[in-house]
Amino acid sequence: MIDLFSRFFSSAADNAAGQDDERDLIVAIGALFLEMGRIDETFTEPEMAKVISILTSKYGLSGEDAAALLDEADRELEASVDLWQFARVINERYSIPQKEKLIERLWQIVYVDGKMDKYEHYLMNKLSNLLGLSHKQLIDAKLKVLHGK
């Protein structure tokens, strides 16, 4: 099997434009996952484990590759002014159903501890708007996570 990590993180000279796009996309997703985990200022071990689990099971990364991706996403977050740059990358490359799945995964991070605080609530609404999803789509994704569908 092709090592997905090398596709995302190989040097720019070796990358085709499509691979750069994929790398940008997965870094943007990782940045949103990190921001969701940190929004309440307590990025817990269970939240980090959920983020790693999503990256390995849904995006095909190894645990080591997922950790390296999150390091890169963390650097990008530190350099960013806001989340729009990450949402823009996702909006350019993801269909509505793919964005709905992404919102579901973000809800999974929110509910690792079984509850949602006001900061997580705010960020979920903000991300839904940035991704061009309706309130109904946001709530439907939340209900899927809460009801284990």
C-alpha cells in the first residue's frame, strides 16, 4: 500500500499539484480538529486519542503520520489569523456530503467527554457557517453522533 504520509509531506519539488492539494486539505482538516480539541482550553488525552483515531481510521494515516500531520497543522494554526484559510481549502475541495461527514467528525471530538460547553457550541456554529452548511445539517450531524448512527 502506498504510504499516504509521504504523499502529504514529500518535498514540493517531488509533489504533483494534486498531491499539494491533498496535503493542504488534510492539514486544514487537522487544524480544525486541533482547534476543536483546544477551544475549551483543556485538550484532554481522550480528545487527542479521538483525533488520532479519526485521522487513522477515516483518512488512512498511521498513528505516527497522524501525529506528524497534527504538528504541521499546529504550526499552520499558530501562523494563521483565523480559521477562514482552512475552511476555504475544504470548501474548494469537498462536496456538501463530505463537509457533512467532516462536521460529524468534529462533533465526535466535542462529545468525547459526553458534553458540549459554550466554546465548543460557538465553534461548531462558526465552522458550520464557514463551510456553508445549514443549521439543519449541523444538527443532523450532531444527532447522528449522539445516537451512534
